[in-house]
Amino acid sequence: MRKLICKSCGNAEFNVLNVGETLCKCGKRLTKLNDYAWESSQKWKDVQRRRAEIISKMSLLKREIDLCLDRRDEEGFKKRTFELKLCQQFLDNALQDPQHRLRERIKNQGNLSF
């Protein structure tokens, strides 16, 4: 479970003043939900970093594919498009929430008719 933190200072300790009104240690009164932020776990940060790495790799692969098309290099084109498809598949499947992947698998198995 993630904690709420103060959006301005990042503190997670609050004093409750009234219903729907808290006071942060920095002195800011927090009355609306957008005054808070969610505390991110290290696992979430790692997933975001890997996602960013894959997206940048996909961008580089697209540039290389364009160069292969310009040089009419069919072998290089096939190799890089295969890598691009693998990156897209990894981005779509492997970095998703495990519960979401399970739901998708169950949904796909339910669509099969014997």
C-alpha cells in the first residue's frame, strides 16, 4: 500500500485539524486531494526506468530502420524490425501489472472455443 505525502515538501506525517483538513510539518494546510502526492516504491521506480530504457531503444531502432531503408539493406532491416517487435511486445506484456497480465490471459483463454 502506498502512502500519501505532501506535494510541496515530501513529508508523510500530518496533523489532523478538522474533517478533510490536515496540517503538514512544513506548515501547509492540505484540504484537497491534489495537495497530496503518492509515495512511489522502489519497485515502481525500477519499472519506470526500464520502461524508459526500452522506449529510448525503440527510438534508436526506428532510426536504424530508416537508415537501412535508405541504404536498401534488407538483412539489417529485418534484424532491426524483429528487435523492434520484441521491444514492443516486452513493453506491452512484461512491464504490465501482474494482475492485469493474469486477467488478459484468462480473457484470452475464455475466447478459445474447442
